[in-house]
Amino acid sequence: MRAALVRLHRYAGLSLALFLALAGLTGSAIVFNEEIDAWLNPALFETHTSGAALSPDELARRVERALPDARVTYIPLAKAPGEAADLRVEGRNGKVLGYDEVFADPVTGRVLGKRQWGACCFAPVHLMPFLYLFHYSLQLPGEWGIWLMGIIGCIWALDCFVGFALTLPRAKPFFQRWKIAWTVKRNAGSFRFNLDLHRAGGLWLWGILLLVATSGVAMNLPDQVFRPVLSVFSPLKQSSLDIAARRLTAHPRPPKFSFDGALDRVRSIGASRGCYVHPQMVFLFPAYDAYGVGFTRDGQSAETGLGQSYMYLDSQTGQLIASDIMGQGSAGDIYAQAQYQLHTGRILGLPGRILIFLTGLVVAMLSLTGIYVWARKSHWFRHRLATRPRGNQGRDSARSGLPAPAE
């Protein structure tokens, strides 16, 4: 069994190593995506006006007046003074635009700039959105990258258990021997040092690595893998994606009420349920004939804990289609709600984000040390070692921890 687990861990690790190294490094960068993006592009994110913010409808009108071919579909709310509003837009009447994100002054409606979110590659204006999209899709066309990274997450989650099992000692005393697996030996040769880093790093962060892997599956393959598996352990309500799929239309109708109307409707629904809602964003889904509103309730934060809740309204009637209220539902529903916050560390606020930042670096380290350990143990390396000049054989063997080749 152990030999089979070793092979399984080896082949899974080698096939995933490059992808996980890239995902770990990009994941560390995008933990602070908004802050870095604003720092790189102050002309887009900063304003120098003061006063009351425009209503969503008025802000949308002014932006659309400046950009006649664009229709605003997403408006963030509750911006701090001096922060620009980053709106999402689409082309009117099917027109293809060269951008889908517009930055505007929320006080005056003046357009500060625009860009195509996720466009390649390393110019300051594109860097952070590019890394964000690359992190979960590798920038592959269509759904291919999302599926690929979701499958990689599945294999990684299973390999977490295989790797953990391989650290367990095969002889007694159990805990005394297992303690060695949690440590990095000082003054060791390069092979032993990398082996210890690979094994101990995986053990110390094992639970977090598993959470990152499974939450990645939850976001890339929610209805294909995550929810079916989770439903085995807990009942789940119907997902918003299932509801949306039945509403998808190739001929969307103009909405019969506005962004402001959607916000008023959500506030009214919240009041009827005995809670005061604080809207954080409002968006239109033309292809689904629906509005969405993200909001928090009294005592809740949009950035920490489970994050913000959502209500979805029919854009023709204002009827509530679906809602996802954080903290409500079965244990499985609440766990499903937590996936994005767990994956980004936001569930614990700034300390959680720092932890995920470090975890991304550890993921890259585990991938590279795993390749190094495999290479040093491989027949290719042993052959290269055996064919090197004889004077180096003893020294290299001692450093690697491998037996010297027979003469």
C-alpha cells in the first residue's frame, strides 16, 4: 500500500507541480489585488472631489452620456471619499467594445478611464486583473481553463490525504518518529534540506492547503463537483446558478425599473423581514432579466466573516427570484457560502489575508521542492552521478544522501 501511495503522490505531484506553483504565486499576489491595483493606477482609482455621491441611476446616466455605446451593468456603492467607482459596462445592441470596466468620479460622474478586465499582460493598468484571471483559468479560452484548474484542485485535494499518509512512521515509537517529519534538519545537505522543507511545510499547513484546494474546486466547479459532494453530508438549498440557468434568454427585455428601483425594492424586502440592509453594490443581468443587490446587515462586514448577502429580482416585475443570506440555511449551505472568504482569507480579515499570502508562497515552494526531491531520486540523476568524474562521486553522494555508485 505504501509503495502505491508513493507512486500516486509522485505522479500527482509531478503533473500538478507547474500549475500549483503558478497558482500559488499568482494567488499570493491577488490576495491584495485591490490595494496593489489602486497603487499601480492612481489616476483610475483616486478622485480629488468632495461632496455627496450621485445616485446609481444618475451616475449611470452621466457615464452613458460620455460613452454612448456603453450600458452600465454594475455599480459599486459605499465608496470612501476620494475613491473612484469602478463600473462594469457592456455594448449596446450587441456592439463589441474594447473595454468592459469604466472608472468614474462618484460625485461628478466624470469618466476617469476604462480598460478590458483581464486583458494581457504586464502593463500596470492590466497587471492585477490579468493575474486574477490567470489564477483560476490560466487565460485559456472559453471554459477550458476553469475546468482544468477545477480538476487540478480535485486532484490536489485528494493528494493532500496521500501526502499526509506518507508522513506517518512505519515503526514505533509512533509520535517520537513522526516528530521528525515536522522538523527541518539544520546544516543538512541540499537533498535532505529540500526533503524536510517539502514534508514539514506540507504538514504544518496541511489543513489550510486542503481548504485552499477544496475552495478552489467550489469556485471553479460548484455545481459539477463541489455541491454534489457536499450534499452527501448536508442538505442544500437550490443554488442561484441553477435558478439563473432556467432564466437565460437570447432576447433580453429592457428592464422596467432602474438601479435605484432595485435598491428600494431590496430595502423594502429587508424591512419586511425585520432587518435593515446596507447595499454594497447593484448590478443588472440583461441575459437573465434580473437585477442583483449585494448588501450587509447590521453588525456585518462586507470584507470579513462570511461577507455580503445577495438578493436577485426580476427586472420586469421586481419579484424576488432568489436570495443568498449569509449565515442562514443548513450547515452545508453556510459552508458553501464561506468558500470565497475561506479561499481569500477574508473570513479572518487582514490576518487571514496575510496567512493566505504566505500559503501561496508555500504552495510554490512545495511544488519546487517536490520536483527537486524526485529529480535527486530518479534514475536519470543516478545515471548522471555515476558518469561524473570519480573524484566528485563521494562528495556528491554525501551531499545528496544517496549511496555512492558501485565502481
